[in-house]
Amino acid sequence: MSKFFSKKHGGLVAYTPGEQPKDRGYVKLNTNESPFPPSPFVSAAVQAGANGLNLYCDPENTRVNTAIANYYGVQKNQVITGNGSDEILNYAVCAFCDDTSPLVFADITYGFYPVFAKINAVPTKIIPLKEDFSIDVEAFCAEQGTVVIANPNAPTGICLSLETIEKIVAAHKNSVVIIDEAYVDFGGESAVKLVEKYENLLVVQTFSKSRSLAGGRLGFGIANEKIIADLNTVKYSLNPYNVNTLTQLAGEASMQDKGYFEKNVATVIANREYTVAKLEEMGFEVLPSKANFVFARKSGLDGGEWYVRLKEKGVLVRHFTSERIKDFNRVTIGTKEQMDAFLKATKEILQGE
Ligand SMILES: *Cc1c(COP(=O)(O)O)cnc(C)c1O
């Protein structure tokens, strides 16, 4: 740290992204990307758009927002897009949290939430997951503040029903409830359909996982038009041109290729069920996942050791060191071939090879 770094950020502990190694060709199952390239519609749109890069991008993100609004059956003024959904989540913490409305989230969830709270200098309230790693719904209903829940949760993969989400939203009439649906396409039910009914609900999704656009950086929020207007006030104060031209076009094209999206999601779900069955055959405990990853452990196997040995064998997964989950690893669901490589390496490790 230089001597110039602002005191107000002195205690900031930044988010640590998953490794993106360049040193060798890993079977990369550590950051929940899609194993499939984007839709062919996307490369065509991006190529055609390159000639327009001398001009600033559309600050209203009109074409991509319209495509998203049409897809979900909402109005264009109920949509905001961002440079990844991380940007939308940060805008939301900036817009809706303060000393009287702390950011409320689970102890085991997306690691960026505490960082957003810290950089926006707002207090937090942490609600431990229950013994079985599910969200403590009663505690979330009782705690006042701006709630953020990843549904399905990360890194557990456990999903709440829409009914339960509605109960939590209804319990917070005077604050915003953010449902982070980064993984919802892999088997959850989206809360977008509740947006008409609840003025305090903000649903956030991303193109990074189910739509194969992690490197394009595109995420979006859907909410009541007043919530979206507030988020736009923050956006126009920080970064009016927040989504570049090529990514706007990529997002629009991606939304238009529904068949490709649905086929890839179905493949990932099938590969997940296959992987879970194989892990359970080997004696692993796998939390019930509705995401494009599984969270697994095996008694007698140290989670850190499993991670390191896999890496030596060229398979990269995500290990977290916090006490409650240090014996788990989070394994992204890739192609069948990738999952077979992971399963083979794991079997060898169990056999001491
Ligand atoms: C991946 C992820 C995101 C954000 O991804 P972006 O690439 O910024 O859109 C948000 N929330 C959770 C829980 C995630 O896992």
C-alpha cells in the first residue's frame, strides 16, 4: 500500500477472483464459466459492430435492454444492464444501503457481498446458514435491512423455492430485497415474475454462466421502474457508458438465440446429474445443486489436499479456506469429457496415486 491510499479504504480486503492460469492447459472447473462458446449469433453481431467503435456506445443500452425486456415480458424501464452483474450489485448496495439499512447476507455466500458493503462504507448483518447449509429463512425474514440472497446460493448450489423467496420479500416492505440469480437457469425458478407485485424486489442475473459471455462482462437487473431509476442515478454518477458497444450487441444476439441457450443449459444439467451420481458412488457428500457447479466433500479427505492434488493432475477446482467449508471443493460442471477427467483424477487421489 502506498502512503497515499485513502484512510477511508485502509481496511479494504478486496475480492479474490478464481485463478485464470496461463502456465498450462488445465481442465478448468474453478470459476463456473460455460464450457461452450457463445452462440454463433454473437460472433456475427460483434464482427458487424466493430466498425462503429469510433463512436461512444449507447449510454441507455437500448438494444440489449429491449431484448432482455422482451425475453422476460417486462417493460424496458424495468431493466438495467451493467458491466457484469457485479456492477449492478455494487450500484444496488450504493443506492439502497446506509446506517439504517445494513446489507444483510449469509455467512456462506458470494464473497463479493462484504466487499461491496465495505467500499460503500455501509454496515453488514451476517446470518449463518443452517446446519445443512441451507438459508435460514426465518432469520432473514426477521432481520431488517437490505437483503441480498444468491438463489441458487454459491458455493453451495442450494436453491430456495419461489414461495420462500416471496415470503422473504414480503417480510421487508420497507427495504430492498436483492435476489442474485447468477445460476437460476440451471434449475431454479426466477423471481422476475414477482417484480410486478413487489416494489422492493430487485432481481439480478448475469450472462457469464448460462449464456457463455463471462469475458464479455454483462449482467442485468429487473425491478420496479423506480428501483431501476435509482440504479440509473448511481450509474450516471459513476460510469454512463458502462457496457461497451460490442458487449451490448453480443447480449442482444445471445438473447435472440434461445434454442442454443436451452440446449447448453440442458447439457450442463445432465452432466451435473452424472457427476453427482459418480461422486456419490465414490462416497462423497454432495449438496443438492441447482447450479452449474457442485459442492462436495468426503470424510477422511482434506479439502485443501484434494484441491492441491487435483491441480497437480491438471484439474482446477475452487477451494475456500473459511472454517465451515474448508473440506469442500466447488467443482464447475463442464463437458462430459472434462467431468470424466475430474472424476478420474479424484479416483486416483482416493487410491493414493
Ligand atoms: C458469477 C457470479 C456473479 C457475477 O458475475 P458477473 O460475471 O459479474 O456477471 C454474481 N453473483 C454470483 C453469486 C456469482 O456467482
